[in-house]
Amino acid sequence: MAQLLFVLHEASRTGAPFTQLHLMRWIKQHTTHDVMLLLMWGGDLVSEFEKLGEVYVLDEGKPARTLKERALFKFDSMTQYRRKHIMRRIASFSPQVIFANTAITLTLVVELKKQLQIPLLLNVHELDSTFYHYSQEEFRNNLPAVDYFIPGSYAVKHYYEGFCTIPSEKTAVIYDYIEDALSGVTTPEQIRKEHGIPAGAKIVGAIASLMWRKGADLFIQVAREVLRADPEVYFIWVGGKKESYQFKELMRDVQLLGLADRLLFVGGKSDLRGYYEGFDVFLLTSREDPFPLVCLEAGLAGTPVICFEHSGGMPEFVRDDAGFVVPYLDIQQMAARTLQLLHDPTLRQQKGTTAQQRVQQSHTMATIGPALYAAMQKFLPAQ
């Protein structure tokens, strides 16, 4: 039995925390190892992680309201009492390996490696936009401390090779992954009823936040082109907060284009199953996305995916048989391919079936869990 220390930037309900949670679950189910998680910030999934092992949060991010809280915060900032306590607890746990998830954690885990003198594995998923906020130079300077570098797609690997020297013997691409089956209980029929969509009407969908790189504005442009040719199609974007300024900006465009009855931005939803199974085509309009899990979940539902080339790792999954890859930001091509799939049910089914089989064979915890654990085993003491 070994002790494994996992480090993650936050425990929100997004890609990297999702995969980290399921990796830790897999290790607890299939090995005798103990696990501990260190979070840079908290999040909604903390309670789920706590079911697997000890969890420590460096920055809880809670505002100090009372006089006592402000005094304690000032004391903590001066002495770093909490941080020192957490580091002592980690040291007493005696981990044999550090598995860090996301590039954002690198500076922290290099500090941990120096203190603990144990191997460090780094699983990265981020592309250009992350380094609008973090230093490429700092990342590059810290990278030699990493014992094994695990990009989540070849697009991610090639991006880091553009500004870092990464020995091939210390690098392995291991794709991101999802659960073996879709979670949730909603049905396509319920989704249609909720949004007033007639039975038999075709639905083109997307699931993402409203941040710029996800391309919700491009989704609107594709919808406009498709609806000019086929006004009976419905478009649904799931995700984002309706009270956000991004939502209000997008809805202004939708209304002024006269598309409000066919193009629906429905906000965030906790149960996505009915959407995945109800979509006829899944659009990834992202300008940048390392290897989005929503596309894998759409594929698992048997839905073909259309994405842009040079936008990240999804062209590696879609190829020429699980949907279509169109030129970067080519709205007309994306619209044309969408119409082709909507009007050719045989082709749509063929590509959807290929996507489903590819996910089942290569992108679930059942296949990726052993691969990630095998990478860790290289650095664990012989049992």
C-alpha cells in the first residue's frame, strides 16, 4: 500500500476536477492505496472528494465579515498558520508520489516536491488562454522538476512543446475521459416539453459556459445560417448564468436577429442526459478547448460532433468519421455540415455510432484509469 498525494486547482464542476474525482475513485476501488487531496481553492465537489480521503484547501476564499474573522485572517496572513499546518499534515501522511492536475498547480507542487523529495507527475489540459493569466516563463522554469508530463491530448502536447523542452521519455499523452454511462434521468421528451419543441423537430445543441473561448457568439452565427436554409430546426445552448452580462449580450443578438423562437439559451442545468440524447447534432464552437468532456458525453449518447480545426484536441477524436472537422471559425462550413447531417439520417447515425464506439473503447474510466495508474506505478516503491 502506498500514499498518493493529489493536487488540484479547485473542486468546481468542470473538466479537470471531474476527471480528478473519478481517477481518485478508481484508485480507491482498484487498489489499497490511501489518497489525500490538496486544493488551491475550494468548490462544489469538496464533499465528494472528502468521501475518498483527507482534503485540504489552501485558500478557502471566504470573506472575513466579523471582527473576530478579520483578526484571524490578519493573523493567518502574517504567520501563514493554516498553510504551515497543512504542509505538516501532508508531511505526516508520507506520500510516495505527487499527482498534480492542471498547469496552474505547477509552482505549488514544485515547492511540495522540494519539501517531500518525492516524484512529481503533472497532468495538463490547458492551452493558450490559461497563459493570458499565468506566466509561460515561470511554467518553463519549473518544468524540469516534473518527473512525468501527461498532456490530455496531442494538441496540448504540441502547445507546450512550443515554449518548453520536454524529454520524450518523460512524456505520455493520455486522453481525458468520462464515466462509462451518462448520468441523469431526464429524457429527450421531457426536454422537448420543457422548451416547447415539437416531436420530430431536429435539435442542434451545445453545452458550455459563456466565456469567449467557448464561442457562444459563433453558435448564434451558425444557427442563423442553418435557419435560413431550414427554419424548422431548433438550436439549444445549455450552460452559463442567465444573470450574467455575457448572457444578456448574447440574448440581445438573438432577439435582434429574430431567432428567439428557434435559438434557446437555457442556462445551466444539473441533469444533462435528456439534452445529450435529444440532440441530433452536437456543435463545438470553441475557439480553444483542450479535449472537452461534453463532446465525449455527446458521443456516448450517439450524437455526431462538429468542431473547428486548430481549436484544440477534439479534432483528434472526431477525425473524419465521428462527425466533421471544419476550417477554423468557418461559419459557413459548420452550417453546411450541420445541414448535411440533419438531412441525411443514415450518415448522422453512422457518425454517431462511430463516436459512441470510440468513447466506449478509448475514453472512459475503464480504459484511462489503468493508464494513469500505470504512469504512477512507475514511481511507486516495489510492493
